[in-house]
Amino acid sequence: MNIISTLTGSVWKRVAVGLALTILLAVLVGVAAWKGYRAGYAAADLKRRAEVADIRAGHAEALAEAEALARHALEAATARGNALEAEYLAARKTINRQSRELTKQRIANASRDHIVVADGTVRVSPEWVRLYNEAIGAGPGDGGRALPGAAPGAAGEAGAAGTAGAGVLRGGAAVTLADILAHVRDNARRSRHMEAQLNALIDWAEGLPEVEHD
């Protein structure tokens, strides 16, 4: 009986030791696996963080470059706008001055002294044409806006002819009322085209999004 008990106790001890070793081995394997997982996760997380940092750096660089380009474009557009505004104000000042110089008295004198009748046709002298061109701000080099017929030196000839010849134009070319009306038509067409373009440009500009300036 003692022998059986001894053998039985020895077997159980061996079983217990084996079980303990198995459990210990499982724990060691689990710990090793956990450490491996943690190490792999840490490495993957570190790599992911580096990739995210690179992406953010790339985005920041692209954003900075885009902002610089936009700022440069805005500065260039502002400078051009200021230059165009200065040109417009200067042109407006010149137009107003020229308009003031063309007094009613000068208009009346030119209309009275230089309108003549020849062969039943009403004509105007080169001096009147010169004054007409001055009124619209045109000249021989203005791309066809000037009314032809105001040759250099013709003004004096026309003035003398108007006084001595009892209304008959002598010397220099004369312009008929039909010529004047045709010229007004051409200038009006040009002016209306420019007005239509300007209105279209204004409508386009009003549709642009507003830009906030820092």
C-alpha cells in the first residue's frame, strides 16, 4: 500500500511539474509574442508617423508656394490696376482741359465764319474741321477718328476766303454735311462698340469673388 501511494505521488508530481513547465513555456512564448507584436507595432507606428510628417511637410510646402504665387499675382494685378487708374485720371484731366479750351465763342466763330455754300451744297472749311477734330480729341494720327480735310495751313486760307469771298470757300478742301454725318456715324459705331466691351468687362468683374486683403 505504501509502495502504491509512493508511486502515485511520484506520478502526480511528475504531471504537476510537466504541467507547470508547459504553462511556463506557454507564458514565455506569449510574452515573447507580445514583445514581438509591440516591437512590430512600434516600428510600424514610427514609419506611419514619418510618412504622415512627410505628407504634412509636402502639403505645407505646396500651400506656402501657392500662397506666394497668389500674393505675387495679387501684387502684380494691384500695381497694374493702380497704373491704369493713374492713366485714366490723367486722360480724364486732359479731356476736361481740352473741353474747357473749346469755348462756345470759338464754336460760334467757326460756325459763323467758315460755313459756306458752294453749288447749292453746304460745306464747312478746313478750319471748322480742325475745330471739330479738336472737339472730339482726334488728330491726323488717331487711327481714322479725325475728320479729313483740315490740312496744315488751311485754317488761315479758309478764314481769309470766308471774309473776302462773301461766303465762297477759296483754297483748301471743304467737307460737306454728308461727310460730317458719315464721320459721326463711324465714330458713334466705334464708341458704341467700346461701350459694349466696357459693360461686358464690368459685368465680368462684378462676378468675380471678393478677395480679402490682409
